[in-house]
Amino acid sequence: MRRDLYYLTQCTLLPTASMQKAPGSDVSIKMSSFSPDHSPQKVDPSETASLTKPPRSTVSILILVGLVIAAVFLADLLSPLGVSISFLYVMAILITAWPPGPLIPIVTAVVCTALTLLAVALTAGSFAGNPLIVLLNRGLTIAVIWIVTGAVLNRKHSEETLESIIQGSPIGQILIDSIGRIQVMNRQAESLFGYGADEWIGMAVEHLVPERFQAKFLKLRTELALAARTARSRGQGQALIARRKDGMEFPIELAVSPARTSTGKATLLSIVSVSEREASQALLRIHARQQGVVADLGQFALEVSDLDEVLNQVVVRLAETLDVEFCKILELMPNGKQLRLRAGVGWREGLVGSATVGTEPASQAGFTLMCHSSVIVEDLRSEPRFSGTALLTDHGIVSGMSCIIAGAPNAPYGVLGVHTAHKRSFSQDDVHFLESIANVVAQSVQRFYAETERIRSVEELRRSRDMFLNLIQNNPFGVYLVDSGFRLAQMSTGSQKIFGNVHSLIGRDFAEILRAIWPEPFASHAIERFCHTLATGEPYHSTNTTERRDDTAEVETYDWRIDRVTLPDGQFGVVCYLYDMTERARQEAEVHRLKDELETRVVERTHELMEKQEQLRTMAAELTLTEQRERRRLATDLHDYLAQLLVVGRMKLGQLRNTLHSEHHGKTLQDIDHVLDQSLTYTKSLVAELSPHVLYQFGLSKALEFLGDQMRQHGLLVQVDSDTDSLPLSESQAVLLFQSVRELLFNIVKYAKTDHASVSLTTQSNGEICIRVSDEGQGFDLAAAAGKRSLSMGFGHFSIQERMNALKGRLTIDSSPGRGTRVTLVLPYESKGLVKTTQSQSKVSGLLIRERGASDRPSEFTVRVLLVDDHAMVREGVRTSLETHGGFEIVGEAVSGTEAMELAHVLNPDAIVMDVNMPGINGIEATQRITSNLPSVRVIALSVNTDESTRSAMLNAGAKAFLGKDVAGDELCRVLDELMADRIPQT
């Protein structure tokens, strides 16, 4: 098959070269497939008919494959295991050769392999023979399946490759079978004969030839095929008349090559349309003539300077070349509202030079200016884009085309157009020719305008020179000119003051004049500067020259500059510009004196203000820290007393509810429980607002995460990122940063109009902490907001900045309308840690309720529990709940983490009910130490604060469960029962 494919490839490509020239002609055939609009494209084989088989429904084939597989599988199950008939799966794989694509054969092979193995597994129990026979049998079957699959895939690939080669041919290609039925027709052939992809399949090739030429075609096809098979190559093409689907006949050249496919021998017909070649030759002649006209007009435009002569020659040659009756050049008037007929042929006498056309898009000329491209009109009478002007309709114009003539940069000169009085279709080559002529006209116009502009510039330069001399003569400032002979040549009125006491100035030696006015050494220095500039061209500028005159003894101050200039005679001279600054210098001296006095006063007042500001910052920092400490004290009181009382109240209420079974009392107790729950919730919320315990217990990083969770209730989703989990700070630093971030997040809620924000905390290598609070909200104008700071904003940006400055930190804001806001807080890093409350060593013996060994345990299994809480009422409530429930024994109580660790070591309890917030070592650290030393002890955490940070910290420390104190009681008993279930002896 690969040998056939190579041969057919050569047959497909070689005829192109052999058919490039017709017999007896030296003009190459221009095939439509070589044009940009008909370039060869890659062909998807699934879009055309197969080379080797007629089309079939893929669904029908898949159904047939499924039936064959099912039948073979059932037969394989019913036959003895030692006799395999699974090789019949090959039939299903052979059937998959019909549908296109490689996926179906591969999937079928996988399914057949799986079913072959599955049959062995299902019938293995009924086989008593040698298992090696079964393995060999099935292995050979699977090998045959994949060998056949590979052959099918190779065949499909070869056929698809062959079809792609035919479809990609630049000439018409038709593949027919041995009886003359069309198997493949590429796109070029479809275009030549006008057939669609679904119309030629299986059609007899004789239908492509008129009936009177069918016998000749059959004879020619037989002779060419025989000659090609004998020489193993294709000969020259033969002339023939072909017929399109619509019945139109056209001449072609035909070449025949032998081919082989999987269905047997075939014949490949290569077809080239002769009419396209003749049309191409005609187009080449027209194109050559047009290019010659463009070259001639370009040369003529370079040789002639008269623009009217160039324009008249253009319209005559353009009308002759395109064979049109009318040609025009419309010039855009200065007002931009009209176009004047500047040159033309075919128009009535008197119109050229006087007729005008509007620039509105309702006319062809106006439409051309608007769309900035060439415009073609086949029939002006039915043109929907615009209507004909009087200039066109009066002459019976029907067809035409027009394009813009470029003028000055970004401005058109006008419109070039050709028209006919009969209907005509202009080709794209005609449009390109018209545009080329328009370019020639544009270059002539631009060259004419450039020459006109040069003449105008020369005249303008002359007037400017006269004006300059007049300005120098009458300039109120000092301007004078020294010629190449170092004589005073000219001076302005403003210069007369400096030379007022010197007579006979013009033409006098300039060095003599300077020595008569100024003392030495200034006079010699000035003369030296003038001579140096005259000789080298180096300018000199003195902004403040103060000297006492020799002639008047007055002190005068001047700002003067000298430059070398070229005089009208071509010699160099020096021009001096001077400004009398005597009075101005006196006033500036007075201003400087007053400025120095004012600056001294400002420095004194600024120093006083800085001292006051520093005092205010220190006071503000102290107030903030004092406020936070008072908040913390109030929060601690609420947590340690009110919250604990409410928790104990709920515990007691739960115990009472378990003893009362009256429906009336149950409703009352439920109402009381609801009130206590609301009170506890409000207390926890108030404690969190006053002083978040997370800040003091887990540090700033966890506190920011806690703050992000709290902002959800205000409708703001906050993403918190931190590069460190543990960041001990001084109390003043931690409080300031936490309050600042909280205020910034509330500002986002109130002003940013967005529901997303982000907070990032990073520690930098230079010993600084950086917190960035950003949002993608509406932002604001920093410059406008600077003067509109409101006192009602509270702890706003200004207040944060002042407090940051007090701790040697800084605040930066980046915001603009519509781009969000980014606020950055930077503070020097001080690793001092938050202040924690400590207490003295605990007394274990005072809280040891009962100390038992393994010998005095109760006969029935009882869970030994150690209670750890710094509130006696909470311990009493938990103890009562556990004793009421039964099955638990309270072996000890502790009021701190230290006591809990000591009692745990002494008592070795089964479970510990551990409070989180306790003085000294808290519940988290105590749990971690206890579980590491006594891994068999179950720790259940209790806390009023049920936030995620506290819960995660306790569970990571080793606690088995985490409960809020508000739900402790029955829930605690249930959790203890579940945790201790695996330790209850099995009976």
C-alpha cells in the first residue's frame, strides 16, 4: 500500500509541471488554484468520500460491531474454557475499517481484549485442565486482535493520506474506479464542474463530458491510460470539451494516470481549464499596458512643473486606457464642503473648472471621501449607498469607480473618478490601476504645493528679516550689534541709556566705547569676552553684573548675553542683549532682607510646633494604649464573671430541666434558656469588640484572621495572608496595628462600595513589619481628599498616620478614582511580646478531691475525670452535670494550667475537661504538654470563645473535642461517652 501511495503521489504532482504549457504556446497556464483566493488547503478525510469503500452510516456500523462482539462473547462463555473462539473478535475489528478515524478500531480492540480476559475469569471455576493452555490460547487471541487492529489503522492512514494529497492538488483531480465511477473529486474539480461534495459520489465520469464528445473521451481516456501504464509516467495533456453541472461547456486539458486503491485498480484524471489560461493571458496584457501608462505619467509629472498640464494629461490617458467616456479630477475646496471639477474629459463644454459637487455622503464623491477607500458602482440607477449628482445624471452615467487623491498629510486633495454611460463591471486590477494613477497625481500635487510653500517661505523670511531689524531698532530692552571689524553697527532705543554719555556711536570702535563707560578691569574683561565670542562662536551670559560707571559714578546692575550671528554680507558679528536690573536688584535686596527675617521667625515657630506635635503624638499614643488596656480590663471582667455566671446559669437550668417533666415548666425553662443564650451571645460579642482575646492569646497574625472573619457580618469578605504565624510584639505596637487595620476595613465597608478586601502581613529583612490593606473599590482622589478631611471620620487615615509616627512608623496611601485603594502600614519590629498575666505556683493538695490507684476503682467501669477551670462556679456546674449523668467520677479539680499538669501526672485520669483561658499557663499549652506525656488521656476543651482560631489551637494541641461553655452539660456527657466508648471493657 505504501508503494502504491508513493506512485500515486508522483502521478498527482508531476502532471502539474507537464501541463504548465500548452502545445505550441510559450505562455504558462495560470490556474485558479494558484491565486491567493484558491490556495491549496489541508483536507479532513472525514469530509469526503472514502477512496476504497462506499459511504455507510457510522451508527449502523457501530451497531453491527456491537452485535458481533456480544455474539462472540456469549459463545465464548458457553464453550469450554480450553477451547477459545474469541479469535472471532477479529470480525468486529475488520468491520471498524468502514467508518472514518482511528478511534473506533482502537476502542473495539480494547473492548475485545477486555472481554477475552473477562470470559476467562467468569469460566475459570469450571475448568479442570492445564491453565497454561488457557493462557497461551488467550494470549495468542489478544495478539491476533491487536495485529489486525494495527493493519486496519495502517490501511486507514494510507487511504486518508492519499485522499489528502488529491484534495491538496493545485489542479483539478478526479479518481475513478475500473468501470468509470467517480470515487474522489477534489475541490478544484468541484469548482470547475460546479458539483457539491454530496452530488458526484458514484456518478459516471461520462456525465462531465457532453454526449457528442463522450466517445472521444472514452477513447482518449483508454489511450492515455495505456500509454501512462507503459511508461510509468504521464504524458502531455490532451484538449477536450467538458460540461458543467449547469450545462455550460468549456475547454479543458486532460491527463490520465493509473492508480491503485484497496478496492483494485483506478484511474486518476488531471484537468486544467483552458479558458482560465486565455483569460489570464488577456489580463496580463491589460496589466502590462496599465503599468506602462503609470510609468509614462510618472515620468511626465517629474518633467513638467505646471500642475494643470499634468492633470489634463492624466485624465486623457486614464480614459483611453480604461476605455471609458468620462474621467474627472475633483479638487476639494478650502471650505471642505465642495469639490470643484479641476480637470476632465467627456464633460460638456464649460463645466471643467466651474462645476462643483457637494462633499455630503449622499454623492459618490462625498461617499469616497468618507469611506477613505475606492468605490465601485455597477449601476448608479439602483445604487443603495448614494444617489447620482446632477453632474452624473445629466450625462447619463451608469457605471464608474472613484478613489481619493492624497494631498497634505492627513488631508485629501480630492477625488479621481472614471465613468461610462453603459453598464460595466470593473475588475480589481482596474481599481489598482486607478489608485496608481491617483498616487501619481498626489505626488504631483504635493510637489507643486511644496514649491509654492518654498516660494512663500522665502518671501516670509524676507519680511521676517525686515521685521527683526525693525524690532531691534525699536526694542525697549537693550540690543546692539558689533560687526566683524569690532565696530558698533546698530543699537536699539533701549540701549541708548547705557551709551547716553558717548557721542558718535555708530561706526565707532567698540573697545573705545566700553573703556569710556566702565572702569578697569571690567572694561578689558568685557572686551575680551566679545572678541572670544566673535572668534569662536561661544556664547556668553552674565545674569548679574554690578559695576560702578566711570562716566556717572553710579552703580548699575545688568543681565546681558552675547551671541555670534551671521550678518547679511556673510561676515560674523556679535549681538548683545541686555536688561537693566538696577532697580530690580535694589528691590530684590530688600526682599531678601525681609525673607531672612521671616525665615528666622518661621524656624522658631516651627520648632515650637514640632515640640507641641511630638507631645501630642506621645499623649495620643498613651491615650490609645490606656484606652485599650481599659477595654481589655472590661472585657476580662465580662469574660471572667458575667460570661461564666451565664454559662453556669445555663448548666444549672439544663440540670433543672432534666428533673422537671411538666410541660408548663418546660416551656418556661426553655424561655429562660433562650434569654440566657442571647445574653451570653451578646456578652461574647461585646468582649470581642472591647478587646479581642485572639490578639493577646495568639498574636497579631491570628488576630488579623479573626478580624477578617468578624467583617463577614458587615458584608465584607477579607482575604488575610501572613508570612509568619508567631510574631511577638510590644503591646503598644500590636494594639496600634490591630486598631488601624480594623478602622481601614470599616472605611472600606463605608466608602469603597465593594464586598472584597485583602490584608497582607510581611516581616522585612530590615527589621520592619509591613501590613497592606487593599481593595478594588471606587477609590478616591488623594489631592482632593487632602483638603476635605472630616473630624467625624474618627480613627481615620490622619489619626492612624499620627499614631504611626509616634511609634516611628509610617503610613502610605495609593488610590485613584476607579482603581481602588492600597494603604500600607510600616512599623519597626520590636520582639518584646505581649504582656501576659502570671500567678504563683498552684497548690495541688488543695484541689485534689480524690486520689485513687488501680486497686480502689469501682467494680463497674467509671470514667475518671479531672476538671480544669479558673472559675469555681463553672467547675461546680460541670461536676454536677457529670455526676447527675452517672458513669463519671470527678477525681480532681485545677484552677490553672500548671495545676492541671501536676494533677494529671498524679491522678492519671481517663479524661480532662480543660478551660482555654486561664492565668499563667493557658489551656492550649497545658493540653499540649499533658497529651505529649500522657497520650492515653482524652482532653475535652471548654471555652466561652468559640472562634475558629481558638478551636484550631486546642485541637492542634491534642484536644479530642472542643465545646462552647454555653452548650456544656448534656453535650459534654455525650462527647465523653463517645470518646471513652473504646475503653469500656467488653463483656
